Amino acid sequence: MSEITVTRKDLYDLVWSEPMLSLSKRYKISDNGLRKICKRMNIPLPKAGHWMKQQFGKKVRIIPFPESFEGVVTFTLSLRTADEKKNTESLSVLTKQIKSDPVLSFTVPDRLSHPDRLIIEARQYLTNKDTFIYQGMVSSSRDGLDIKVTPKNINRALLFMDTLIKALRARKHETILKNGFTYAIIKEQEFRIFFRGKTKRVIVPGKHYDSSEYHPVNILYFKYDGYSSKEWKDGKQPLENYLPEIVSKLEIASAELTAEQEKNRKYFEEIERKRQAVIDAQQLKENELSEFKDLMVKAERW
């Protein structure tokens, strides 16, 4: 079975049996997502350093299971397939390799230094006094980098994107603008990328009916779409800390897409081969029948 339903006690036993990161590799849930579920179900978690102390035989404190709880007492976990486990491990390995690459720099500076041409163009548009601000957000032009943030976050967005573009270029990838969108070209595969500020929906009371508006919140995120999609945002750590993971995830997604396309190519080639084999067999049958008829005519004449 790919899914299992666990009780609160089962989940408690699980998170006290091995580290969250290890569990996230076995089940289709991030370590952070698992922490949120445990918090929601009032399940205590091991303190920082718990597993390190246990590894070296030091005494650790185990928080007892709280029996009393009002709410949902079961949760469904989905097991990762072998390929999904492999991809998760590959991302971790590649991210470490990219972080240690001396050619790359993922330290986002305090100010722009020798910015990329795309960054210069985006800055000119975003900081123009005539640029339209809608519901507190300013967007880059249709012909520029896909950025939409509050005016106070323009500089942060430009610094992040400049660092990302330079890191991609150092890894032999490109960033291009096409048809009003921004794309990262990773080994000939295209992924649409964009930088945004989060918003929240606010109900505005009216005389006759209520309306809604979207107000910005001080959370930034970066996302890519294409063969797959993935989003990174400000949270326990700033968005900038995810830059190595973003680059590695794009490279892995590109490799997966290429492999999928090759698989599909071979599949359709096999379909075409079989179809052609049927046609050839039918043609051979017709040729043999025609030759037989000719032979019969010649025999009768003889």
C-alpha cells in the first residue's frame, strides 16, 4: 500500500524513533510539514541535539505522550516510491555539491555590483516614478523580468534575481525573456520563473455588497513552473538561503524532463515500428496473393 493511516500515538512513536529528515525521505511530506502536523495534533517533538546526544550514548529526555486531545486523532501518510526517494536524495547531494562549488557565490550582497543586463532594465522600470502601483504592488514591464513586489522590496528582489542569474550562468544555464515571461534554460529545457510578494485577501464592507482586495504581506517567494513546479518562500529562514537548492532543483527537473522525453520518444518509436510491421506484413500478403494469381493464370495458359 502507498498510504497508511496512523493514530496520534503511532505518529508520536514515529517521530521519537528517528529524525524528521529521515522520515521525510520515507514519506511524501517535508520535515517542516511533519512538524506542523505534530503541533496541530499536540504531539511533542525531540529537542534540538536529541539525536546527536543519542548517537554518542548521552542521556536524552523523552517527553511523555499527552493522552488528552480534542480534534482529529488520525493522519494519512503516503509512502515515497523508490524513484521519489532517489530524487530526494539526489537533490540533497547535488545541493551540497553546488554549495561547495568554489566558482559559485550564493551570498546575496547588500547592493548591486556589476548587475546583469536584465536586472538593470528591471530596476529602471520598477523604480520609475511613473510606474503604476496596484494594491501596494509594483510589477516589472511585460518585456522585463517577471517581478511583482511592494516598492520597499524592489531592491531585495533585484539582488536575489541578480545572484540567481549569475549562479545559473556559472552553471552554463541561461535566463531569457520570451512572450512576456521569464524562463530559465537548463540544458535546453525551459522553466518559467518568477519572483513575487505574498498577498492576503481582505474583505472590504460596502454599502450594498462587500468586495475583496488583496493586500501585500511581508513574505517573498520564488517559483518555477514547467515539467514540474516548486515554490520557496520566507519562513524560518529567508528566501535567499534557498538559492543553492533552487539551482539544484532546476537541474534535477531538467534531467527528469529530458529522461521523460527520451522515454516517450522510444515508446512512440516502438508504436510506429509495430504499426509499420503490420503494414509491411499486409503488403507482403497482398504481394504473395498477387503473385499466386499470376502463377495460376500462367498455369492455366500452359
